[in-house]
Amino acid sequence: MSDEITLIDESGVERRFRMHDAFDLEGVSYYLVEDVTDPDRVLLLREAESGLETVDSDDFKKVMQALEEDKVD
């Protein structure tokens, strides 16, 4: 069973997610999470100075490729 976490989005709304994976790549921590109420909503988040931020576009492709190729810590 995956751990559930609560995150607060930029609008101040609390959302519950299941943690699927946490890993480091090139010195950055990433988290793969699934929305508890909408399993089709899966997010890739990374730690930043201001908190967690969503990873998208080219960075998303790079991180997902590294994860698939097991090149993460």
C-alpha cells in the first residue's frame, strides 16, 4: 500500500495523493504521486527552494526516461 500525503496547491486547496516513488536525479529530489480522487491524475514533482513544483515538458521527458532506464538514486 502506498503512503498518502496531503499537498496544498497554489490556490490553497488541499489535495490528497498517493506516493508511488521518490528518487534523486542529478542532485534534485523528485516525487511521483497519484491523486487519490482521480487516479488518472499523476504528477511528477521536484523539490525547489519555494517547495514542490510540477515538472513538465522537456524536463518531464528527461526525468521519466531516466526513471525508466533505472538511472536514478
